[in-house]
Amino acid sequence: MPPFRRDLVVVGASAGGVEALRALVSGLPDDFPAAVLITMHIAARAHSALPRILGNAGRLPARSACHGEAIEPGTVYVAPPDRHLLTEDGCLVLSQGPTENGHRPAVNALFRSAALSGGPRVVGVVLSGVLDDGAAGLRAIVDQGGAAVVQDPADALYSGMPENALSLVDTAYPARAADLGEVLDKLVRMPLDPAGAGPPSDVLLLEDRIARDGVRAGALKPAERNLATDFACPDCEGPLTEIDPAGRYRCRIGHAWSAEALLAAQEDEFRLALQRALRALDEKAALAGKLAAQTGRGQPRGLAERYAASAREAAGAAETLRRFLLRAVVEDDEARGRA
């Protein structure tokens, strides 16, 4: 009986991830015995040059994943824009399931799918990025017997994803991007005990099914611990249900949010509302000023003064709001610099 080894490496990256991915694939030998599946956050309408970049950076062929394609060892597959990359029976699956943390493709969707289809044969890798996409999926990989590797946060351009992954998966091995190829090559060549992990949780199965075929979360019987919340989904404004004590949420359509990503999305909504208010105040000040200047002697007494007062009030409020928004932008830039 041939030795049991890991043969599937799944990688998740976001901001700053291109540099880390290039370093990773450049360190893989041309006889690397496992397939590499990569999900990197990218805009839905964007054109991804990542397969070409990674093909030029390393010795292994790299290409955009195609639905139904058989997974071949020694090949790098990249999730295309606006599709979750999943696995099933040794083949690639592309899905337009609900977004997760505002992303499709999403790292957690790939990791959960690999955990269920590959179990101990899987190595999950989390690279540079903000927030915490990939952490819950990496936990699922480890729970199903797989291995976890995380880019050293000190080595990442953005440390949020690596730090969150390490905090949730204390068995994950941290490594610099330049060393990841060597680390993975050792892991996939190491013989393993094929003893399987315990059965997957109902939540893991549900979330994989949602990403796979877009089933509505509300169409399935919820787990007993699922709790309704007062939060609204930033994608569809539907009510969110807490599906995990760690703070993960789904709406009835299936959009998924971690607590950290939900907070960031709410902050974006708040900022957008303030920008709309600023525009309205600027327009009100301009219109009231124009009416004050155009009001003639035949108009009711004091009308011009009222228009002028309204213009001054709106202009003053707009200036206060503008200073607040500028200060918030500076604080955000400083926070990203610390990350």
C-alpha cells in the first residue's frame, strides 16, 4: 500500500498577496507532487493577470480554474473573478454562490470545500490581507485533519489575515513568504497516518452547500444555537443570523460575514451616508445663496435674509462635517500604516 500523503494545497490572499504568492510559487520545485488552488480577492468585473504572473514567477504551470476540470498535481489553479473556487471528487467547481465578507471568490469558501473533500490530504495557507477572511476556513481544514501554514505577520504587507488565522488556529506554522515553497514541499512529501478526523459539523456542511449551489440559508433547518440579530446584511439589507459562537453571520439569501468584516462594512456605510449628507449640505448652501441674491424688492420682507441665513447655516454644517471626514481619512491611513 503506497504511503498516504497530502496532495492538495489551498491558498488564500488579499491585499499585498500578489508579492507573497509570487514568492510562494517561485519556491516550489518542478516535481512538486501536489496541486495548488489559489483564491485571491479581486473585483467581480476585473481582469485577473494572476495566472500569467504566477506562471512566470515559478516552475509550475499556472492557469485560471475551469469548471469541471480534473485537479492535476504540479499545477497551480487560480480562482477567476466573481466565482468561488471549490473542489468535488477530484475536480474543480466554480460557483456563483453568495458573497462572503463582500467577496466572491472568497478564501473561506475554498478552504471549507477542501476540508470536506480532502480532509487530512489538505494544506491550507493564509497570506497577506486585511480583516479575517480565511481564518474560519483554516480552522475547518485543521478540524478535518489537514495542516495549516500562515505567512508570518511581520513579513506580510498587511498583517490582518495572518494574525487572525494564527489567533484562531494555534497549530498553524508561521513562515516568511520566501520560505513557504520549501515548507510546503516538505509537508506534501511527508508520509501520514490516514486515520480520518471526526465528522464535519452541521454548520460546515451548511456553509459549503450555500457556497456550492446557492441554497438559501433560510431554506434549511437552522442549528439550535443559531440566533437572530438586529443587524442587517450590508449586501442585501436582510436580517442576519448568528451561525457560530465565534461571531459569524448569514442572511437568508446566504451572504456571509465575520464580525470583523461586518463592522468594517458598517463603517463604510456610515462613511458613505456622511458623504451624501455633505453633498446635500453643499447643494443647500449654494441654492439658498443663489435665492438670496436673486430675491428682489417685490418679495416679502425678510425673505432674502432668511435665504442668506439658511445658506450660512448649511455652509457651517458642511464645513464641520468636511473636517470630520478628513480627520477620519487621516486616522484610517495611519491605522493601515500600523497594520
